[in-house]
Amino acid sequence: MSAQQIIVVDHLARLEDGSVVVAGIDGNHEHVAPLRGSPWDTAATARAGGPFGIGVAVDLGFSRRSGTPPLVEEREVEEARVAALGRLPDGQFWSLLETLGHDHLPSIYGDDLTVSSSGAGSVPVGRGKASLGVLRCPGPAELFRHFPRAGSTMLFG
């Protein structure tokens, strides 16, 4: 079934292959990850003139559920119908994140979440209740920049 979607972008990342992944929060306070026929690239970001930027409300037009657990947030969209509606004021955006925030990872991803001895977490394909969520920081957030190899940057908060 198709549904019209408006999201507020809260996830935006550039992957090593140069593609961009994006997700946001809809009016039902659920995460939505818009997909098209090919991966998004940096031209889709607000910085490059596209619709997707952190805190930006985006009309996705009509979307169709396409993901399977744990990627339940995935929705197919028509790129031509995707349009930025404007950026939320900072206070409103942070209030939205606080409202949706969880204190523990299993409350976001479900009981199928496993943590390895290295500290990496994962959920098996076909299991779990989500692949995206908002985790509250137990204290003030800090930003660390790590350069694992030439040409890439990882940010941790």
C-alpha cells in the first residue's frame, strides 16, 4: 500500500563508495529510509542543492514499503516527487529527537541484537524490529574525528 510521506531528516551519511544513505522521522514518529532505483549520491544532499539535510522536512510524495527485517524503514520513492519543505528550527528538531530517543540499544533494535567481544552490534537478516533509531546520550555529547585512511572521515558523538 502506498502512503504519502513527509519526513524530518535525522540520518545522513556518505558511504565509502560515495553513495549517500538518508532517513528521517515521519508524522507517526517512525523512521523512513527513502530509496530509489539506484543509490542516492551527494547531489541529493542539501549542501549540493538536493533535498536531504539534517533537520530538513522533506516531502517524499507517495512511498511504498519495501524493506524486510531488520530494514523495515525502507520505502521506495519516485525521485521526481521528492522536495525539501524547509529546515526545522534547531530547538524543534532537538525536541523531536529527545521525544523519540531510547536509553538502551535493545529497545531500538529488539532482542535479536547481539554484541561481539569487540563491541560491534548486529541483528541477523530477517530478524529484529528496526535498523534505525535515536539513542540518548547519557551526558553531554562530544565530537571526535578519526581518519582511518586517506580520503575518509568518521565522526563519533
